[in-house]
Amino acid sequence: MNHHHPFKWRHYSAEIILLCIRWVQKYGVEIRRKLKSFVKPPNDSWRVDETYIKVKGKWTYLYRAIDPKGKTIDFYLSEKRDEVAALIFFSQISSFGNPRVINVDKYASYPPAFSAMKKRKVFSEKTKLRQVKYLNTPNCYLFRCIGL
């Protein structure tokens, strides 16, 4: 993207685009809260994992939560892969309810972050964290879904 003309070839002027971005930043949380009542709640079994992706030329961690059908529940981009990032992501996905189980890989930061969320009573006592190596890798998930 050209730094002098970041919105070159766009239909709207830069001022309009920047104004819209400011509105989203100011009212995004409220809009999300109101839209939540129109969205079908996810299944009670979630899969959470993280991967490393490039965003605008910069490597970033993508945390994601999906339901058993592969539909995205939510995602979070973080500069770091640590307990704080896991805690932020768990806080974010908690707005979708209390799943029966959250399936994660063996990433060491998930259990302490999950325990902190349970201590704060964000997740119910019935919500369990299940760590299974390779559970969330796309190929394992795909093969299990098609019965292989």
C-alpha cells in the first residue's frame, strides 16, 4: 500500500474512510453486544488453537476458536504467544457463553489462563479444558469429520 495514498483506488475519499474507522473503534463493542442476540450460539464444544501468520508484512499470532462444524466463533491477533494473550482470548470468547468443553493443544499457557478465568467465575465450574496433542490441527479435524 502506498503510504502517501493509502486509500488510492477506493470508491470513497480518505476522510470518509477514516471517519468510518473512528466510528467502528468508538462503537464496535456496543455494536457487537447488540448483534450477539441475533447470532445463533455456538455448540457446547469449542476448539481453540493458535497459529503464526503474516499480517501486512508482520508476523502475528492468530488465536482462533471454532465449533465442531468448523465455523469460526471468534479470533484474536496478538504480537506475543504467552499466557496474557491466552487470557485475553479466553476473556473475549467467554462472551459467547459457557461451553461444556474447550479443546486445546498442549500449549503450556492455556491451563493457567483457563484457571484464572474460572477463578474469576467467567467460565462456569462445569466448563472443562481438555488438552490433546494435535487435536486442533486442520488435518486431524478434517479426517475425524469425514470418518477416517
